Amino acid sequence: MKHNFAELSKQLLNIWKQLGPNQRVSVLLATGVVFAGVLCLAFWSSRVEYVLLYGRLPETEAAKVIAALDEAKVPYKIGNGGSSILVPSDKVYSMRLQMAGRGIPRGEGVGFEIFDKPNFGLSDFVQRANYLRAVQGELGRTISQLDEVESARVMVVLPENRLLIDKDKHPTASVFVRVSGNGQLKPQAVDSIRFLVANAVEGLKANYVTVVDNRGNVLSENVEDDSTVGLTAIQLAARRNLEQYLAKKTQDMLEKVLGPGQAIVRVAAEINFDTISRVEEKYDPEGQVIRLQTKNDENNDSTTANSSGVVGISANAIIESNASPAAVPPLNSSRNKKTIGNIEYDNSRITSNIIQAAGGIKRLSAAVTVAAQYDSTEPTRKLVPRTPEQIEKLRRIVESALGNDPSRGDQITVEELPFNDQLAVQVTKQLEQQRRWDFWWDLARSGVYPLLGIGALVGFFLLLKRTAANDVPVGMPPSMGNGHGNGHAVVDRRLEPVHGPVTVEVLNQLIKENPQNMTQAIRRWLARGNPPQN
């Protein structure tokens, strides 16, 4: 094996000596490119990928995390001005678990972990202060999780506990937020912060939460719901929301028909904010119902004696029962019967209690502008107005979308006007040119590496083509003879020169066919022009 390696090295060295300058340069360049590619591939495959461990950390917590990473001997990188820490991808989850076990990071402020350690002998005032600190810290951490907020601090003021409660004293809160970037918090985000704080503190209302950003802007307004200013603000917000909803609904429908940016819709709404409670009572004179019916029957029976008898004792004496009927004086009897009826009637009536809530639409007004049509997109284009039938169709569509009610006096106006789209056309052309430029640049950038490779191959081929063909005197022994004395074959070392063009393929073939005579052939070729030595 060692002998073969030495022979191969010797043959390669001889081939290198036979190459011309251009061929040597090409071989060196190709070898360097291959070697550099292997090194880049090895470096890329062995490169450590760093991912985010924690982001948007305050300085104190970032220092604690770095100290823990140094203690664990884990490599890390610091980014985003020291607020972000990156670690190798295979260490991120294990380090997060270890950090969580040690309570790192905690974020700004103190949360409910203040009660993790038992504290005996604390007064009620200290316990209340610790609870207030914990609530403020937890709220600050929660608000900091918003995408627009970089950090937040919350201050809550609670009234003292007393036997007599003062209704004028109520909890209040202030929130300081540091907005990330140069943007500003949206009204929806401000309202969400206010309701979050209000629902986390007992007895706190959202109107008593003030939000301030790092630029000194007051993002909230403390307005009572039952005050005149509060009611006006609520009414204006309700009217604005209704107008925006109706305008967007109508404009979206028109843009589906006409195209994007081809219609402008503005709606003005008058809303009835009066709350009406009405009681109605109606009687029907034709519909009578018996309410009370009374009926009294009276019977009167009376009997009197005849007064024509003898005045005296006989008239007042008691008549014996065994006396004869002739001896009984005659009697007078009378019977009276009377019936009294009383009937009371009631007329049927309808009683209704109607409560009309606020928020009804009193009147709607809408102005719709439709972009005029052109025959082309050239600067010399001509206007092609729509027909009255088309405008009427658009108006009916808008009326149906807005819920037009002529009884309320609603007004819908649809007009066709040419839009000033010169700026939009210029911006569109610039964007189109930029898009084409980016496309060709990306195409050229993605194809430069293949072109460089192809250029290197073409250059190498041209260098080989320009190299002059050399004649190398190589040959085979003219005769083979048997030796005498020691019984071994003796090879005649005299070579007959054979001239021909020498290329890499020819050299490889000669090495394979007669490797023993290549050295002598190369020597003869190098000694060409010198007198032969016997």
C-alpha cells in the first residue's frame, strides 16, 4: 500500500510538471473553490442557532437572567439594546424551566409573590399596603403583555376603611404606559386597559381610571355617565358609530359593483335620545259587560178582623176553639209582592303602558359620489357619463342598503363626478416601476451564483483550449528477451520514441497501460534537444 501511494504521488508530480502555466492556474483555482465550499459547508453545519429566551426585559431582570446563564455555563447573546436575551435553540426550553423554578424573571414591580414568604406579626396597615402593591404589580405586568405597550405601571388609590362611609370618596387609579415605537395607543386599547384595571379593583369604575403615555398625552377622559358632558359624549359616540356602520356597509356594496375606490359614501344620522313612558286607556262604547246585577223580592201578607161587632167585652174576648163558626167574627186578609232588580254595566277598555327607549333614528341623510367613467387610461382619455337609468339603479341600491323611510324625511343623493386621481396614477406608476425593478433585481441576484459557476467552467474550458499540444516521446520496449544465468527475464530499456499530442486523457491512458516506462518517457521529453547519452 505504501509503495502504491508513493508511485501515485510520483506520477501526480510528474503530471504536474507536464502541465502548462494556464493549466496549473486553473487547477489551483478549482481546488481553492472546492476547498472553500467545503469549509463554508462545514462552518454552516456546525453553526449554533440562537433563539429568543426572553424579550422586553427590564434591566434588573435582564441582569438576573444573565447571572443565571453564567452560573449554568450556557452561551448567550444580548440584543435589542439589552432587553432581549438569546440562547442556543437546544437550551431554550430547559433554561426557561430552570428560570421559572427560580422565579426569574418577575417583571417590573412586585406581584402576589410578596405573600409567598410567611410574615408573622404584621399590622393590618402593612398587610393592606402589601396587597395594594401586589395588585398594582400584577396589573402592570398584565398591561405590558399588549403588543403596543413596552412597559406599564399602575397606581391605585383606595379610600380608608371607616365605620361611616362617605359616598363622595371612591377608588381611583392611574396607569402610565410606555408605548413601543413612535405609535400611539388606539382608543380600543385604552378602553381595554381602563376596564381591565376597573374590574381588578373592588368598587373602581372605568371612568375613574386615567391612562397617560410616555409622551405626556392623556389618553382617557374622566367623565361621569350621568353628567351632561358624559351623556353628550356617549350620544356623539353612538351617532358616530351608527354613521360609520351605515356608510361602510353601503360603500362596500358599491365597491363590489363599481370597483375599489370608485365610490364615496357619507351618512348623517339624527338619533332620538329621548326616553318616553306613555300610558293609554281606551273605552269601547259598543262593547258593554255586566259588572253588577242585584235582584230583591219582597212579600207582604196582612190579616185584620171585621169591626161591625158589638163593642164591649165580646169584642176583645178570646174565642174558644169549640165555638161554632157562626159565633166567630169575620176576618180581612191582604197579600203584597214586590220585586226590585239593579244591573250595573261596564264599557270595555284597553290600557297600555308604552316605554320607548332612546336610540331610534329620527332622520337619515346620505351623500353618495360615484366616480365618472373614462374610455381609456391614457392622459387624453374622454369622459363617458352614465345614463340616468344607471344612476337611478345605484340610488335604489343605496336606499335599500340604508333602510330609507320617506315618512321620516330621509334624503339620499347620488351624483357622478370625476375623481382627481392624478396622484393615485403617479403613485401607481411608481409602484409598478419599483415592482418591476425589484423583480429583475431579485432575478439577477438569484441567478448571479449560477452564472458565476458557469463562467468559471467556461473560463476553465477556454484555458484548456488555448493550451498548446505538446509531443511527448513515449514508447514501448522494441523487444523482450530472456536473461541468462539467473533465470530472470531481462527487459530491454531502450525505448523507441513515439510522438503525439499529450493531453490529460492521454497521460491517464499511458499511466494505466505502461506505468513503469512513464518516468523514463518524461525524462526523455524533458531532455529533448540534448545529445543522447550512451
